[in-house]
Amino acid sequence: MKTDVVVIGGGLTGTACAWFLAREGAEVTLLEASDLNTQASGTNAGSIHLQIPHPEFVNLGADWARAYAPSLRLLRASLDMWQALPDELGEDLDVKLAGGLVVATTDAQMRQIEQKSLIERSVGVETDILGRDDLRRIAPYLAPNAIGAGYCAQEGKANPLRATPALARAARAAGAVIRTHSPVTGLQARDGGYTVMTPDGPIHARRVVNAAGARAADIAAMLGLSVDLQGFALQVTVTQAMTPFIPHLVYSAAGKLSVKQAGNGTCLIGGGWAARSRADGSLCVNPANLSGNLATAARVIPALAGVQTVRTWTAVVNGTSDWRPIIGEAPGHRGFFLALFPWMGFTAGPMTARLVADMVLGRPPRLSLEGISALSDG
Ligand SMILES: Cc1cc2nc3c(=O)[nH]c(=O)nc-3n(C[C@H](O)[C@H](O)[C@H](O)COP(=O)(O)OP(=O)(O)OC[C@H]3O[C@@H](n4cnc5c(N)ncnc54)[C@H](O)[C@@H]3O)c2cc1C
């Protein structure tokens, strides 16, 4: 079989990329090893992020934050896309951007938030510094010991169970072929393109997009290409439904936390707490991290202390050690494109896919990747 473009991976990035390509007339086949949306894109916490993550700012430092900050431009452009997607797709994706708060309880944490906001401002992202009274006015549900917060008005949430299936429907409607249970088992450069091996036989494509998430390094290795990206096991907890009382995406300046209340009233509690990997590679909940995560949440939002949790699940995120995205044509592998935004690829997925589609179609990406993609470092 022959096609113009093969997209590997049926998560948000791959389905969005297939849609953008197909609606501009490219002949696209998307190959997904399992079912669509079964990995990170369908199992994440649904936060739409923009701020530099506070725990990493504290742990990795200001120099790291300055090197990472250009990526906020991509996140902000993706946020604009999230706002437009429901209308474009004609589907409700539960997109609500009511703002994100990094909540501080000490003066030292407030200083860190202020330092971080200066770096964010240097790339055009405004984070307001709220004092105790302003914070209490907009977020009365926070613990009384909250003394202030960094507030980024554009942050929020969307529904991971809805986004990728909607993008896949749009891709199919635009003419993309989507094959599930079709793992890519090999990849060879041939005749100015690539032969993509699958259990149903080889497919020859002029161009290939690697949107395989946490397994993207395995795909790249099929061409002898080393990509510094790994999978990291995380866990997220969902509570019983409650009357809506948390409009914001809430983080803590004291440690890892993200809390948001979904449209159905349940609260999603996460923020990057690790799950446990068994020797056979399967995942299970790490009980110590579960109790640490819930305790952190209850310290910031006391009403969560008495709430029933319904489920904690585990999933693997695509991560890079420096948090830099890897987006673009792989050096020395003409026609082979990497579409990899680590850690926050749900937020970044639409724009990552858009930029890669631009390049596959032979255009410069509509947002310069200089200083953003690790590939732009040369
Ligand atoms: C628990 C958790 C919470 C998270 N929370 C957030 C959040 O709140 N906000 C945020 O922005 N980000 C969050 N993330 C990160 C985000 O979910 C991911 O970065 C993003 O979904 C990656 O999307 P993707 O399409 O690139 O990859 P994926 O969704 O992982 O899709 C890749 C696909 O490639 C397929 N594949 C792999 N190998 C092959 C092969 N050989 N052949 C064919 N197909 C293959 C996989 O089966 C998979 O379906 C979270 C991640 C996790 C795990």
C-alpha cells in the first residue's frame, strides 16, 4: 500500500495532525497500536496550562525557567486553538478557561511566584500577583492560611475523554484513514520516503509523523535516531461529584498539586505524583503518593478533606528531562517529523499538531520554533 503521509499514534497530537493534513488535501493514514485515546491523551488530568510549572521552577531553578519560557508561546497559541476547537469541530469539549492559581502560604513562596512571573512576562505571558484579600474574593474556597497567589487568567480545563475522539471524527470526515490495532513494528528509509511495517503489511509513505507519545523514542530508534524522551508513570484521583465551588485550576506553591472541578462536579486531583511500576512493566497506584497528593489538596482546599474519592488511575506521560518539546523534521531524516510536547502535551497538542502539519505540507511553521523545540538548538 502507498500513501502520502503516515501519522503514527492515535492520541490528541496524532489525530489533530491527521485532521489538519487531510483537510488540506493530503492523503493520510493514521496508525494506532491500540484503540484511539487510550494512552496519555485520554487518561490525563485535563488541565490547560500556561504558567511555568512552580515545582520545576523551585527545583530546577531560574536558568532552567528562562530556557523553557519560549515554550509558553506555543502553549498560549494552543490555548487559543482550544477556545476555537469546539466551534470548529461542532462538539462540546468542556473547555473552560477560568484561570489558574498558584497558591502561596509563606512570604518565601510569594517571592518565588513573583520571580517566576517576571520570566513569564519576558515572553509575553502575564501572571497577576494577588494578595490575600484579592485572592479570598475570587477563591473563597481556599484555606485561610493562603496569603496570595500567582494568577494566570487564561488557564483552565478541557475534557480528555472528548477531545481526541472528536478530532478523530473530524480527521475521518476530512478523508484521513485511521487504522486501530495497527502497531508500527518497523521503519525503513526507502525511495525518498519510508516503508512503515505493520502486522497487515508494509505501507510506503513519502512522509511520516511520529506522534507516538511516550513510545516515540522506540519509533525513532527504528531509524537509528536517538530521541531523549521517556515514559513516566503518574497517577490521578477523581472524587465524588459536588456542587460546583472551584472554578479555577488550582496549584500549590508548597509542592506538586493540580486540582480542578469538572463540569459534572467531580474534582480531579493530581499534579505529577508518580505511580508505581511493577517489575513486569505494569502500573499500580503508589499508596504513599496517593495520600501525599490528597493531603496536599486538602491543605489548600479544606473542603476536599471530607470528600469521597471514587477512583485513582495510573498512566504514562511522555517526558523529557529539560521539559523542552521536540518538534520538527528530524535532522538527517528528511520527511520524518517529530511531534512531541512533553508533560503538558494535552494543552500543547493542538498547536504541536498544527505546526507539524505546516512543515509536512512544506510550509514554515506558523509559530517559529526557535528556542522552543530542542531540534532548533542545532
Ligand atoms: C496521568 C497524566 C496526567 C496528565 N495531565 C495533563 C494535564 O492535566 N494537562 C496537560 O496538558 N497534559 C497532561 N498530561 C500529559 C498529556 O496527557 C500528554 O503529554 C499528551 O496527551 C500526549 O499526547 P500524544 O498524542 O502526543 O501521545 P499519546 O496520547 O500517548 O498518544 C500516543 C499514541 O501512540 C500510540 N503508539 C505508541 N507506539 C505505537 C506504535 N508502535 N505504533 C502505533 N501507535 C503507537 C499509543 O498507543 C498512543 O495511543 C498528563 C499525562 C498523564 C499520563
